[in-house]
Amino acid sequence: MKTPGVFISATGTYLPDRVPVEWAVAQGHLGEAEARRYGITGVSVAGDLPAPEMALRASRQAMHRAGQDPAALSLLLYVSTWYQGPHGWCPQYYVQRHTGSGQATAAEIRQACMGMFSACELAAAHLLAAPEHTAALITSADNYNTPRIDRWRSTPHAPLGDGACALLLTRKPGFARLESINAVTLPQYEERHRGSTPLFPPEATLGTTKLDLERAKEQWFSTTGTDPRELAATMSRTLLEIVDKTLREASLDMSEITRVAFVNWSEERVRERAAVPLGLPMSRLTWEYGRTIGHVGASDQVLSLDHLLVSGELNAGDNLLLLGTGTGANIACMAVRILHRPRWAEVENVR
């Protein structure tokens, strides 16, 4: 989808202190061989700080950076991958209330680690739909420090980090322009992250087991007889198709892409799922940063965008590709052109 006239006014982030992977190995949470294989150096851990509070902090930062009046927002989207608070409670209204975002439409999106892409697609369409829609806030946050998930082992190749991000999309010019965004779903792989687990009663209501995506995938492979090589080939082919479509809509080619922000997986996974299919060296991707914070749910790509801006690695005229794959299976891509380095990024880099 081409997104003419949709801009990024600011990003916002919140990352708690990072725990080195050596600590996890010493505590027996992760094997030494696994740690070496993954190449992750640490993950951000929030303790008992609620995810919605982290989302609020990231959202406030984004709106402060942009000088955005919260009451002028016409849409607020809250992206989550893990449990956010009490049963039956909606976290988006917490952010809306405490930012003073008026009575804008507010909704939660739960699409595993691909949620920010869907939120951006919905927000862009919202802004393009009516002239009175001038600004949309998207935020995402997760705290995995809970009993029913093991941040070090529940998702192989992706130790989980806690944190939050925010993205402010507007119709008025910002520091970057959203050129195009596209997503595709491969529903034939829906069962891959479910395995043999029954749909009812919902597993979360039983409180008996921890999330184990590796076990679910092994069950799926054994019961369906799916060839892992066929799965990998389909995913790679689809990724290249969605990237090609996004680049064409943005009037770009891969040689004009400065950096690619991808999922904060292990070095092995990032290389085989993104670098090799795209024909890029790992230095063009954001893994060197991602390996220091872990896989922060749906926030990885926006956290990387913020890091590249503040560190001075993105400047006027640069083009960034945000790319991700997730359960479903879902693949999405977004092209962003940097119009100028925002003043807040220059100030924070000096500090």
C-alpha cells in the first residue's frame, strides 16, 4: 500500500536495565552452547514494572519530542504480544487516560511480534481516510517477567527482552515519510505455533504450562510431515515478494536502502531469514544493536529506528526498510525515507 502524505513525527522508547547473557548462563537459565550460538549479549528486564506503564513512558516521549497535542490525536493503537494486566481490562485506555489523549478511537492489536506493522497499516489508512484525521499514536509494550513464560527458552533463538516503543504518524511533515507498507499472511502455517494443543479450554485459563514454541513446532512437523526446507523456501520467497512490492511502490531498489531493521533474533536466524535472502551483509541489518536488548516483542524495528537516529547512523536522504516475520505466518515490510535528522535525536546523542 502506498502511503502518500503520511509522515513520522517522532519515535519514543522505554528500555529497562539490561541483564548480560553470562548471568543467565551462570544461573542455569540458558546453556553455554546456546548462548554462544545465539550471539545475544543481553536482554532488557523490567522486573515488576507493568507493560502499560512502559508504553505510557514511550508514548509521552514521542509526543514530547514532536510537540504533539495529545488531545488532537484521532487514533491510538496499543500493540501487545503477552498479557498486559487484569483479565477483561484494556491497556490502550490506560495510555489514553494518562496522556490526555481525549476521546480518540483506541484499540488493542495482538498479532504476536508483527503487531506494529498491522498497526502502522491501519493508522496510515485512518490518516488518509479523512482530512480531520491528523495524528495517530501507536505504542507497544511487553513485560515477560511472568511465571508462564521463560524469557530465555520459550522462544528458541529469541531470548525475550522487556520494553516499549511508540510511533507518531501524522499528516503534517515530520522527520521521515512513510513511503509504503505491505503485509501478507500464510494461513496454511497457522498450526505451526499451536501444535497439538486444543483450542478449548483456552490454555491461558488453565495455568498449568509455560509457553513452548519449540515443542509446538516439533509436534506440527511430526504430525503433518511438512518438510522444514519447503517451509523455509516458502517463507523466503514470500519475504522477497513483499520486499519487492514495497520497494516498487516506494520507487526504490535495494541498493538505495541504507539499513534494514529486522527482528532481534539470534545471529544464525537473522542471517538465514533476512541477510541471505536479501543478499545483504549483516552490517546492513540492525542485529548488532538488537543483540544487546533481546527480542522485545513487537517493538524491535521501532527501537532500532530510534537507535539509528539517536546514534547518527541515519541522516537526511537515507532510506530504511523495516522488515519482520511472525507467527501466523505473517510477513510485513515498510519503507521509510529520512527527510532530516530530528533535533531531539541530535540533542540526545550529545548527552
